[in-house]
Amino acid sequence: MSNATNSRDAILHAALQLFAERGYESVGINELTGRAGITKPTLYYFFENKEGVFKAILAENYRKFNDLLRTVSVYVPNREFYYEDVYPVLIRLVETYFSYAKENTTFYLMVLALAYAPPTALTTILTKPYVAEQFQIVTNLFHQIAAAHLNLQGKEASCAHSLIATVNAAIGLWYQDDAPLDKESAKRIVHQFMHGIFA
């Protein structure tokens, strides 16, 4: 790995740690470069400014995450068998959220914190397209499901919001050591969710 790659990665790693710990607005360039062990000109060379660093963190992490969600969000109807119909695709989706949160904990916790930032905040504005893309991926999954389960037609967006919110709440509890992120937790979430939408 080249020195340039090392420097760029060091900046991204340090910035992510600081933004997750203290929030974007509270972190200055001097602190960021000090944590990364690089000079200001090096940061400016790679990212131009702090906003550029934040944009790179979002792009690299969300691209990977949303691609994973897109890959697992494929519904294959099998209405005769409950455990081979909607259930398996929702389990895959929830487990993908869980595994990404566990493998990329710092990024995911930053994302959860940003969800409650004011709508006019720079971080909200920069994050919004990625969040919208993720929401659309899950909504599209429910459009697939609604084509086979007509009672869900017109409810696809609300189903996506509800499921994502429930999953994020579980991840938040896991971070506080109040709940595990395992197969049983995924099953409980999906059972509870499906009982609601099919009631």
C-alpha cells in the first residue's frame, strides 16, 4: 500500500472516529490532522476541506451498505409456505443490517446520531441522498411483495419506514449492551413485523 493510500485512509479513519464521538460540527481541522498524524496540506490535497472528508466517508460506506441491501432485497413469491415466502427475504434484510452494523460499528453509530440532526444541518443535507436511496431499496422490496400480497398495496413506503426504524432501534439497543444482534433477534423482529402488516 502506498504512502498516499495510507495517508488518505488515516484521514478517513480518524475523521470517522471523531465525527462519531463528538459530531461533525465539533471537530476542527487541527484536531483531525493531529489524530490522523498528517499535515493540513495533506488533508487539503486529498479532500480540499473537512466537508470533503465527510462526503468521502458517506460515499464509501453507504455505497457498500446500499449495494448489500440491494443484493438481498429480492422477493421470490411462495404464498403456500409461510417460511418460504415473505419471511426469508425479510430475515435476510434484517440480518444484513445487523451484520453491517457489527462490522462497521463506528460508521453505523454516526448514521444513527445523524438521523436526529436538524433538517437544515449540513450533515443532514449531505446524508439525505444516501438515506433516500436506502429507503427506496427497501420500499422497492415491499412493492415486489405487494404484487403478491395485495393488502400491502399503497402501504409499501410505510412498511419500509416501520421496518427500518425497528431495525435501527434494535441496533441502538445492541450498542448500549441491552440486546443482542443475532439470528433470534432477527426472527423476533420479522415475526412481530409480519404479524402487524398481515393482521
